[in-house]
Amino acid sequence: MKILQILPELNIGGVERGVCDLSKALVQKGHESYVISNGGELESSLIASGGKHIGMPIHIKRLKTLKLAEDLYKVIADINPDIVHVRSRMPAWVTYHALKRFKSNKPIHVSTFHGLYSFPIYSKVMARVDHVISISKTVEDYIKTTYKVSDNDITVIPRGCDLVEFNQEPLSQSWKDLWFEEFPQTLNKKILMLPARITKWKGVDDFIDLINLINDEGIHGIVVGPVSKSKQKYFNKLQSKVANLNLGSKITFCGSRSDIVNVYKLSDIVYNLSKTPEPFGRTTIEAASVGTKIMGWNHGGTMEILNELFPQGLVELGDKKALKNKTIELLSQEEMKPKANVFTSERMIDSTLEVYRSLLKQSS
């Protein structure tokens, strides 16, 4: 097979890593892999693993970007791929107009819905394809309801994580020493972790309320995730809330961490408290993979993951008292662990390749 994936950029992120992982697997299995994007941090690793990259400023969310359709048509015609797989809305619009130019030998057109996209008029192009991939049942329901895609034209392929990276090997003493040197307030504490960028819908305020409700000197809450410039005002409000509740010694904002795997391992419970349904919930499967207990609200992709791996961690949306009680209960059960993670990169890649093969078989 000759596969062309199209996305905005190749910077660090779940979608981007998935593209690179699939590209690597394609090459390893004897296929040809092409990627079109504006480039980024992961471009060099994509090329090093055998993928071919074509740079194009397809990431700019403006009408003028549609003018790239003619250039994209020429690139696609030159590559002559079996499958064109788009993963974002602006590139999808350009691809849609590029593929309309084909009179013959038009490649099969596939999209992946990575989210519960707002603005349906703009997003409908993701459904104007030969086949749609959804990252969860939650997203599948949204696609069927909003865009009237039939069952035969959609496949659910959950996102996955690399079990080699998100492993259950013990933490090294040297890493722990460095962590406790940086965050001495977490030493000898039960650590409750919320991995989330600082934004209102991620439930950071609910996490603060949880720490306040538990009111135990033996626990410490950590929020691990970036603060963008546009969210600085909201971050300041969260810090004020922590101060007003006298929780300064019980909650730490750690920022982004490149050693997130180890932070998961150090934690006793990892939460997903997003107020709106998660399309999937990548941090939840990552934490489960390393063997840490996971908890979250009973909706969206988080519910799907918890039902599969650790139903003990499900709490009705917004029920903070139940969240507190369940947390205390799970902290007392030290040996309890999630089931072995079935949401793996290998499963995601194999399922995607099977969709490609099935579509090619149908078209032959």
C-alpha cells in the first residue's frame, strides 16, 4: 500500500504522534508512507523512520489556504497513493477540493474525527469522505447524529499508547530524589494527580475542591500541564482560589513535564475531571498503563475507558462528595490496579491498516 496522511503540523501532540507511529509501522511492514504538513518537531523522527514528508502551509485557518488545492492535487497525482487520510478540518477542506480535480485514479479518501468538533458547517467536510474513523463511541455517536454518516461508513478505532513507553517498571531512586528535591512538599504524601492543561473545561477547579473536601495532611494534589498566555488570567484565579482555601501546602501546579510517565507512576490516583465529554481521554489510558488507579466523571471517552479498565473509578458527573468518598476508599486499597491496558498503539495501528485493506478490497 501507498498511504498519504495529511495534517496541519508535526509538533508534539497525540494526533501527531499517532501519525508518526502509523508511518513507522507502514514502512516496517513494507508499505510506502507519505505525510503532508507544515512540518514541526516530529518531522525529523518521521523521516528517520522511513516516512517521506512534503511541506505545505496547510495549517492556516483562512480562506486563502483553499488556494493550495491545485498544488495539493499535483502532489497527490505525483505520489499516486492508494489512500489519502486527513486528520484535521482545514487540511480536509483543501484535500476535498484537490480530490475533486481527479477525473480518474482518484485515491480512497479517509478521515479521522479526533474530537467533538464545534461549528458543524466548518466540520462537515470531515464526513465528506469514503470512510470515517472515530476515536471513540462517544465521537461515533456525535458523527452519526450530526452528519448522518451510516454505520457502514464509519469505524471506531480508539486511540492508544505505547506500552513500551508507558510501562510498569519501578521508578529509579535517582529520579525520585530529583523529584522530591524539586517538590519536597510531596514527600511521604499520597499524591493525587490531575494531568491537564490549564483551561476551564478541564476541571482544575473541581480538583481544587476535591483536595479541600478531603482535608487531610497526608495527601497532596498536583496539577501537571501547561499554561498558555491566553489562560494566564484564569490560572491566576485558580491560584487565588488555592490561597483563599489555605491549600498552598496541599496543591502544586507543576507545569508541563517531559517525564510524565514517571509522574504517573509516582501518583496514587490520576484523574480526568473534564466538565464536557472528552472525545477519548489519552492521559487516562497512559496512567492505567503504568498501573496507577484512575478516576473520572461518568461521561464521554473517559467513561468508556474506565468502564473497560477500572470501573471502580467512575463517579457521576459533578458529584464532588462521591468523588471525595471514592478517593478515600481507593487510597485505602493500595494493591488495587487497573486491568491490563487494551488501548494500545499496536491495536490502533493494526485496526487502521485493516480499514485500509478492507476499503482497497471493496474498490478493486
